[in-house]
Amino acid sequence: MTRLILATRNTNKVAELHAILADAGLHHELVGADAYPHVPDVRETGTTFAENALLKARALAAATGHPAIADDSGLCVDILGGSPGIFSARWAGTHGNDRDNLELLLAQLSDIEDAHRGAHFTCAAALVLPDGTERVVEGQLRGTLRHAPTGGYGFGYDPILQPDGETRTCAEMTPDEKNAISHRGKAFRALVPVIRELVH
């Protein structure tokens, strides 16, 4: 059984990909980056989601000798020209401060009417093999930004993105409901045929 490494220390993300692979009949051994504590986290210096995902997957594949998967994602707001984009996690200046990021974005959009509040989550997922073979796929979840956060699930910008065709925000959906339509779920599912083709 081939070992696959997912470049994350988030056990929920590992479980999500594991379920997607199992549903597709792929039974590779999947572990997170925690299995390799000696491998340092990679600085995300790319200018696109795809570049950042590749940086992380390349580093893990090189350090471990196993196929590695990494993803990078964020919120792209139409009227802001696609920002915060790759800066989503540090939009307010401090990496991972969800509340400050959310409040800053809402303040920047405070006078923008509903018709112009279109946005989408994007996720790029990369697979890198030890021999240097690389593939990148992407998934998107389009929607509209609410004027105030709603819902207790999720994280990041989930409380303000209302997916197209939904009356709830991502943060009002259960994790299973969100995973079924999420940008990361779509990207991970798009990786399935790539893994089937390349990882034996």
C-alpha cells in the first residue's frame, strides 16, 4: 500500500481527504504532516494558490520520499479584484486571526450593495511525486458576501459567504453539508483520477 502524505497538521482535513479517497475506492495509507515532525513548515512565498500548494507538496515529497498532497485556499472578492486571495489568512496583518480578518473585510465592503458582493472560495490542490511529477487541480465555491457574520460552524470567512442557491452561510451548514459543496472538497475530488493514474 502506497503512503500518501497530506501537508497539514489539521486532522479534520486528513479525515476529509481519507473519506473522499475511500468513496472512490482508493485505499492508500494517508497521513498528515504530523507523521514527520522533523520536516519544517514551508513558507508560502508563491503568488498564486497553485504555487503555494506546490511549494508545500514539493517540500514534503523531497523530505519523505513519498507522494505528497498539499492545498492552499482563500476568499476572492470580485469587487476587490480577487483579494484577499492568497493573503486571506493574514488580511488584517496577523496570520490566522479570523475575527480581525473578517472585521476588516466587512469594513472595506460596508458601502457595497448586495448586487456587487459576489465572491468565491478557491482551493488549489497539488500532488507531487518523489520523481518530480506534479499535478495541480482547483475547486471553487461561488456565493455572495453577507453584511454581518452568521453561524457557528466553520472558520475563516465561512460566516459571511452565502453559497449560490443557498439561504445559509457556510458557517450555518453542518461540516458534512459544507464538505459536499466546498472548494476544498471539489479540489480533493478532482485529485482522485490523478491519484488513480499516478500513484500505485
